[in-house]
Amino acid sequence: MREKLFYPLTFLVIVLGVFLLVQGVNDNKSDGKKDESKTSVGGSQEAESSQETATSQEDLFLVTKVVDGDTIEIEGGKRVRYIGIDTPETVDPREEVQCFGKEASEKNKQLVENKKVKLEKDVSEFDQYSRLLRYIYVGNTFVNELLVKEGFARASSYPPDVKYQDKLSAAEQFARENNKGLWSACGSSLGVQSSESYRLSPLSGSSGCNIKGNISVSTGEKIYHMPGQRKYNDTVVNEEKGERWFCSEEEAKAAGWRKSKV
């Protein structure tokens, strides 16, 4: 009787032992997979973080040279023209150094020279001189806006790149109302018309002609500006002072005007 009971009990003990052994192995495998999963997730997060840092660094460009108040040169030698603003001229050999131009250039140097900046595109990639057209940031500082708000530049609208034109116009209004920078120092000698004057000036004369005949304040020379030229958008035709619109270059030349060199 004892022998009959012994064998079944022994068999059950062996089966139970095998079951517990198999279960323990499976639990260890499961724990291993969890650890691997954690490692994989952690590794993925680290990779994503590293990728974001790399991308962030790729978006920054070292400013190697400040050309003037609204133009810089970045690593690789590419020149960048600030969108939506215009500072007094200092480096164009065909133009006199304009009031507050040196101050604007110096301020731009303080803001960006030898620093890494972020460049933001609007619509256009380049201007007619093959310079990149960009908004400039140093950290959280919007350099284009700061230069206008502190009176080192004027807001200047050049469609289709007008994404921040309202913000820049508001900055100019602030500078003018508070006599900041050039608005205090230059008075009537401002070399370039403000964006407000530009917005108020018609795009063409009453006859529908679009060549602008302008008379230089400093020399009295009669100069006409063609659409697409650098100074065209900033030129205001004041017919009360003898300035006028022309329908063709031949007409302008016959009237005694010469073509603008820029």
C-alpha cells in the first residue's frame, strides 16, 4: 500500500519541481526584456536630445564681420542683409556717409559681431546683390526690431518680405515719438525716407507711370529710379519740389534726369 502511494507522490513532486523551475526561467526572461526596454527607451531619449542639440547648433551661424548697420557677413563668407529695416549709409563709395550711419554700424557690431546668430527667412532667399535676406536673432533678441526701436534704423517695407512689418513699423513709431537715435540727432538730414513716407507715397504717378524722378537734397542733381533698383522703394516723389514721374527712360533722360547708380 505504501509503495502504491509513494510512486504517485514522487511523480507529483517531480512535476511540481519542473513547473516551478520553468516558471522561474520565464520570469527571468521577462525581467530581462523589461530592462532591455528601459535601456532602449533611455537610449532613444538620449538620441533625440542629442539630435535636437545638433539641429539647434546647425541653425546658428557665426558672424565674422559687420559690414554696416544692416548687413553682416557669416562664416563661409556669405553676406546677409537684414529684412525690413534700413540704416544710414556708411560704406557705399557712391554715397556720402549719412547721419548716424557710424553709430548704427557700431551698434550692430555690439549686438552680433563674433556671436552666433539665428537666421529666419521670409519669402525671398536673396536680394539683387545675391545677399541672403534674413531676420536676425541673438538668443531671444530680435536684432532687426531692436535697431529700429532704439533709433539706429528705420522700418522699410520691401514686399513680399513683410512678415514682421507691423512690428517693425510700431518700433519705428516708438523711436520717433521718443526721439531715439537718428530721430533726435539727424533732424531734416535723414538720408532715407522712413517707411511711413513710403507707405504714403503712391506706387505710380497719376498717369500710371512708375519711374521716379527725384532731386537730390544735397546736390540738386536730378536722378531717376527704376523699379527694382535699391533706392526705388525709399524714394518719394514730391511734385511740389519739381520732382516727377516718367513713363520711360528716354523721357527721363530727355528731361535732364540721369539714372540712379544703385
